[in-house]
Amino acid sequence: MLELLEPIAIFTHVARAGSFSAAARRLGISKSKVSTQVADLEHKLGVQLIQRTTRSLSLTEAGNLLYLQGEELLRDAEQAVASVHNLNDATRGVLKVGISQSFGTMHIIPALPDFMARHPELELQVSLLDHKVDVVSEGLDLLLTMSEQLPLGMVARPLMKCQFLLVASPGYIAQHGNISRPEQLVEHNCLVYQGEWHEHSMWQFKKGEDYCEIGVSGNFRVDNAPALKSAAVSGLGIVYLASYLMEDEIAQGTLVPLLPDWQLTHNLPLQAVYPRRKHLAPKVSAFIDFIKTHIGSPPYWDAKFDHLYKLRK
């Protein structure tokens, strides 16, 4: 069994990288050694793990099964090393983090120099993502996501709940009029988020005991929240957006809140997602704690909208 550990680890790197050459570079060994180790592993197991062509490779059913187990094996090894390092209460090594693209760009990336200054022995690798993520196959230690489609078999730790605002530009309001009730949205051009896995065209509102869910429509749909904001600023229509996107626009008056006395009840938490583990690696725990403190409770950007939230009933 011990003689299989190294080739399984090498095979896992090949599957993760998508090629023998890339895996060899990451491991710092020759491509021929990588190829030989994988071929020997297939021979010893008596199954084909990889379908090879001149331009690409793909995993067989057996290869995919071994890859998933290989990822677990590597993570367990990393956890064992982290546990030893933990004896010295140190946070070190490589931390691979995936972050939702728009939120990460605006609110996480600017804070990272402070985190790195606190943990100089840590190397941080960040991927800004706008697609459905497989934490294991992408080799991530941690995913910060607002996706409503969470990866299966993962721990999901809520860090904060997004507040939403209904907004339009002053120009749109001047041309098409303001609204006093959510039902009036059916008469307006509404800008809709439409991603690969989710379409947000049912907008939820609450005022006291009065709750309504409005199906909206319009002539613009996009899979990027900042693009929706830009379209609204340009006067294209009304949009239901997370408050973290609109600090400057509300303050500058380029977007105006609508229905200020109604709560927007769409549920979209920011969650820290990571593989289920007996002990969370110190580097992962340190990053989660830092981000939670950085964001604050309530989130720091929502302090600017406190006067609006007080109007809600």
C-alpha cells in the first residue's frame, strides 16, 4: 500500500492540473517521471485511469473516483502537517481561496495586505470566481461565496447576510415616475440578474404583515451584478441589488432608493465554504476570522444606509 501513495499523489496532481506537463511543473519533477508513475499506477490497479489524446486528457470513471479520493488523501496529509505546525501556533504554507468576483474585488482584495502583514509566513493564492465552483476539483482550501447553489458535502459557515435596495437613476424616475407599492413594478422596465444556475426575477418585499412576491420583467438581463448597477446608473431601469455594490452611487445620488419603507427580503448570505474536516487548518480559520472581523456586524458599508433601513417597517 505504501508504494502506491506517491503515484496516487502524482496522479491527483495530473487530474487537478489537466495535463502531465502542468503537474510536472507544479511538483518540480520531470514530465517523464509523472507519465511513468501514472502508467505504473494503472498497471498495479489493473484499470485505466486516464484517456489520453495528443491534445488533451480526460478521466475514466475509475480515474474520477480515484481523483476524488486522492484529493482527500492530499488534504489529510496537509492537515497532518498543519496540525504539527499548530504546535507552534503558526499560520503558514499556501492558502488557496476562491471569492465571488464582484464582492471580492470591492470588499476583500483591498483588505488582504493587512491580513498578509499579520501572517508573513503565509502565501495567499486568490481566485475571483463568477461560476459554480467545485471546491475539491479546483484545489481550494476555502470558498467565500454568495451563490445559492452550494457545493455538496461541504461545511458552509454564514459570515453575514446581504441587505438589498431597490434603486433607479434620477433620470429614469423623472421620465417614468416613482412607485409607492411593489405591485407597480410590473409597469416598469426591471433589470434582472440571470446566471447559469439562477434567475432573480421574483422580487420579495415585506411591510409589517404585508408580504408580496412580484414577478418582474424588462429588456435587460445579465449574469453580473456590477453590470446591472451600471445599467441602472445609465437610466435603463429599476434594479433590486445588494447594498454592498452601491456605497458610492447612493452617496453621490446617481442611484435613488425606491420603496424606502418596504423591506427587501431576498435571502443571500455570504458563506465560508470548505471541505468537512475533523480539525480546521489554522490558516483557514485565521482567514475566516479576519474576514468576519473586517466586514463587521452589521457590515461596514451598511452603516451608510442606516437612515434608509430605519424607514423600513
